Amino acid sequence: MKRPFQLIRDTGIWAPATVLVLHEFLSIPGWRTQIDWFNHFSGGLAFTFFAWKSLPLIYPWTGQLTFPGRLGAAFLAGCTAALLWDIGEFSSDLMFGTNIQKSLHETMMDLMNGFLGTTTTVALLAFLTSKHPTAQP
């Protein structure tokens, strides 16, 4: 039983899972427009952190990444996740008749907030790691 908990801790999968759970609890009718930015921002934060923590798992096949390479890969993963999330919302609206995306403006703000969450995570990781280069978060 120790192995699954260690994997959850080491990969940071708990971060995006927490955001998804909070998204459901915070989706109170009438509050969506007030907290939607936070959902997308925290999604960018969480997925980028998850990517950062999970990248060492692929080192046996790819070799170890340099610090800037790892930051870049985490950044690209976070931006890709934000984009795919909004593509999913758009697809849901088209195929199932949902009305998740209210306007082009809202969609662009969702993408921007995901990007800002990703950028914030990368900046924090770069700052924290520069202060303690031997202990990567």
C-alpha cells in the first residue's frame, strides 16, 4: 500500500486532482462567473506542478533534462493542458449542446488564466530552485 501513496506524493498527481474536486465544490449556481478565472488559473498551476514532478519518471528513456529543459517541458505541458481543456469545453458545446463557453471573450480569458497559472508555477519553481539548487521541489 505504500507504493501508491508514494507515487501520488512523488508525481504531484494530487495537485490536478484537488483542483478538479474543488472545481466541482465551487461550482455553485450563480457563482460560476466569479470563480471561473480561479479554476483555470489553479488548473494551470496544478498541471504544471504535476508535469514538473513527473518528468523524472521518463528519465530512464530520455535521459536527465537540464534545469531549463525541465522548466520548459513543464511550461509546455501546462499550456497544452489549458488549451486541451478549452478544446474539450468547445467540443462539449458542439456535440452535446452544453453551454460551457459563454463567449469568445470568456474562452480567451480561460486560456489566459491557464497560461498565467502555468507561468506563475514556472517562475516560482525557477526562483525556489535558484535559491536551493541541490533541492529541487
